[in-house]
Amino acid sequence: MAPAEPKAILVYGARGAVGRLVVDEARRRGHAVTGVSRSALPCTRETEALVKGDAADGEAVRALSRGFDVVVSATRPAAGREVEHAEAARGLVAGLRGTGRRLVMVGGAATLLVPGAADALVLDDPRYVQDAWRPIARACVEQLAVLEGADELDWTYISPPAFLTDGPRTGTFRRGQARLLVDADGRSAISRRDFAVAVVDEVEAGGRRRVTVAY
């Protein structure tokens, strides 16, 4: 397969556990990447370019995203601040609507349908969402609702499986749409590095859709 045409990518949440790996994976493929953080601390990695910005500020998003092809949102609020998840989604939608710039949003597994169930959400299944995780799980459902209500915006929402691990980058995994992927043993997982691969795959692919991945 021929390499994708290089893109200019802006990554919100670039210092997070997933965001930093998305930055690394995109640069590995030859894309021009700028990371965004609400506190633009001095760069500590020789390949890092970082600017200060807040995803919840629509006007700032619109200004900062000029000159970029794709905006990736990999933000994740701290415990107790889960309301910021939907606020960030609203800011990104407001800032990017009508600009022609695509949005690839890292979401949550809670938004997916349970395997083998007609319409039950992972959010409501204790096998996958423990009580301690319910606030961020509910916030992810609100985040997706914001995106699904957006017009004049080309977006992709990519959900991880139930568990993200610290495993290696293999580049091999399965893709799905709106239903949680599980293996033969009922496990739903992928490494953060491979999840970053999937996110950048979506950056390169384009199209308004929902996606999920797992081993």
C-alpha cells in the first residue's frame, strides 16, 4: 500500500497517555504534527512541537486550527472534572464546523453496544464498566452525543476496546463500528501503541463514521 499523503495534524491532549503516542505514530509516518496542551510546558522531547490551547474554547480552536488538515482530540479530563469532556467536544465542534477541517475524536468504549445484545450499551454493563469508571463512561456518552448532533463537520469517532494495555506496537488488530469487539475468551483489549496506530489510520482514511478496534 502506498504511503498516505502527508497531512498537517493538530493534536489536542498531546501530553496524555494516548495523545503522545498518536503524535509519535503520526510523525513516524511523515505527517507534520503540532501538539496542544492547556499548559504549554517547555518541550522535553526533541521531536515535540507544543502550543497552548483549550479544546473547550471554540474561537481559539478555529484560530489555532488554521493551516491544518485534521484535528485530533485525545483529551481526557481528570477525575472529578468529567463534565469537561462534553465541553471540549462542544468547543471543537463550534471551532471546526464549516471550516473543511476534519475532526478525529478519541472516545470511550462505554458508547459501544454490548456483544450479543440488541441495544445495551457497554456503559450499563458491569463486566466492562466498574462503578469507579462510570463518571468518565457517562461523560464519553455525552461527548459522542455532541458529535452526532454536529452538522457541517467531517468527523470520525474512534472508541477503544474495554481495556488499553501497555503492550507493544504490532500494527495488527480488528476493526469494527458501533459494537464492542471481544476475542474468543471474551476479552476486549488493545495496547495503547496499537490504538494510536488505529487513530492515525483514521486520520489518513477520512470519512464521517464511528470506528472501534481490538485484538
